[in-house]
Amino acid sequence: MGVEVTVEGLTKSFGRQVIWENVSLTLPKGEISVLLGPSGTGKSVFLKHLVGLLRPDRGHVWIGDKDVPNVSERELYEVRKMFGVLFQDGALFGSMTIFDNVAFPLREHTKKSESDIKRIVMEKLELTGLTGSEEKLPGEISGGMRKRVAIAQTLICEPEIILMDEPFTHLDAQARLFMEEDLLDLFVDGKRTILFVTHDLDEAIALSDVVVVMSAGPASTIRARQRIEFRRPRDLLGVRRDPGFGELSAALWRQLHEEVARVYGREAGDRLRSVPQA
Ligand SMILES: Nc1ncnc2c1ncn2[C@@H]1O[C@H](COP(=O)(O)OP(=O)(O)OP(=O)(O)O)[C@@H](O)[C@H]1O
Ligand SMILES: [Mg+2]
């Protein structure tokens, strides 16, 4: 079940700006991986390579036995059907209702009847707390609600591979927790391969099986790949009280801090003294 996603030797520049240098990373099938790293270093660019929206200068992106940069247009279309992607700046169709926005991928990629579509869309709207808003337009709902519409849209075709670029920004802390818990319930079947991008370290540890920390650019690489072994199903608040959680958080925080300090040309010194030792 699930599909392994393997990136090998990914190298990408825009003009003279080297974004990624010889990066290799496997997203294990059936697991949740989380990508963390300083702003502007290439996380969103990484995601776009996985779905073939950007082509690497060198390297491979294996989705099962298909190498995304080297497949035909037709194969790429088939590969993309395996993905549900929530882009960081993903926009909704402004003139379509919430219902039609969420239904859009189903109508594009499947031959389901309108009654099936209605049932599936309403299910996902309920999951994301949007029941009752289905006839509204994106301009008539809040930023957090629009984010939840995008999450519903990402999940609508039951994708095997899910990429979500900062899915929980704009949500208040309580809604964030509900969404995270509901997504974990959905993903617990281990049938999907999932990659989140977030800037929230504790959220990353609580949710994931693997936390990946990127180094600061230019020419980013993977600084650390940390397995998270807390048993599932997880209590997302309870797990934060586990002594092991504090240790992991402190260790990863130090690494992230050093990378962010590099971006800002600062010494990664003084502020670290207040961080518990791992
Ligand atoms: N299509 C493009 N053409 C040229 N440069 C690009 C393009 N897309 C991204 N970049 C550059 O690549 C770098 C990495 O961008 P990216 O959006 O991946 O950062 P990020 O790690 O996702 O940051 P954030 O955490 O702020 O979202 C940035 O310097 C950006 O300007
Ligand atoms: Mg980004």
C-alpha cells in the first residue's frame, strides 16, 4: 500500500541562484514526513519538482518506477492523478462556489455521477468544518476557511500521495488542532505517503514519522533526517508532554536555529543558551 517517493541527486538553479545541490530524500510509503527549514531556501520549489511543475537541472524524482523529469506528457498526467497537492499560494476559483471548487478535481478526473459527487464533497466539507458554506464564493469566507476549502479539495480524490505546503497557517490554534487530529485519523490507515511543509517545529514532531531539516541556502541540502517514534494513534497534545518530545524538540530547534542564523548572517550563539540541552 502507498507509493514510495524517492528524490535522487536533485540539483536546481534559477539563473545564478543555486537552490538545491545534490539532494537525495526518500518519503517512505505510508508515512508522514515533514519538511522544515528557513524561509526562502527551497521547500516549495522541492514540492513543485515532485509533481513535475519544475524540472531539475540534474537528478531524479521516482514515484514508484516512474522518474517524473523523464516521463512522457501522458505518463505525467497519470502520475499527477496520484497526488493531492495543497500549494502554499494555492488559489481557489473566485467565481465558483465552495462546493464547486471542492468538486472540481472529481469532475475533471473521474466519471462519477452528480449524486456521488455531492455525497463525497459534503463528506469532505464536514471533515473540514465547512458544512453550511457550500454555496458561498471564496470572497465571502475568511482566510482560514479558504485554507480549509483547499484542504478539502486536496483530499477529494483520495490521493495516494499528499503534499501540503503550510496547510495550517491562518487557522487559529484550536481549529489547527482539530484539523491535525482529523487528518491524522484519515492517514492512520498507512495507505498514503504524505509530506507537509511547516514552520512549526512542535507541530512537525507531533504529526510526523520523519522530520527533515533543510540547511540554509544558497545550495541547500538536507541537514538532518530525524525519525519520530511516538506510538500511533497519537494524542497530539499528550505527546508534547512526553519527556522524549522535549529532547527531540530542543535538538531540532538548535539545528534549525543555526540554519536560520546563517540566512540572517548572525552568530547562532546567545539565544541558544536559554534552550534546554538535548
Ligand atoms: N519560478 C521561479 N523562478 C525564479 N526563482 C524562483 C522561482 N521559484 C522560487 N524561486 C526562488 O527560489 C528560492 C526558494 O523559494 P521557495 O518558495 O521554495 O522557498 P521556501 O523554502 O518555500 O520559503 P517559505 O518558507 O518562505 O515558503 C527563493 O529565493 C525564490 O525566490
Ligand atoms: Mg514555501
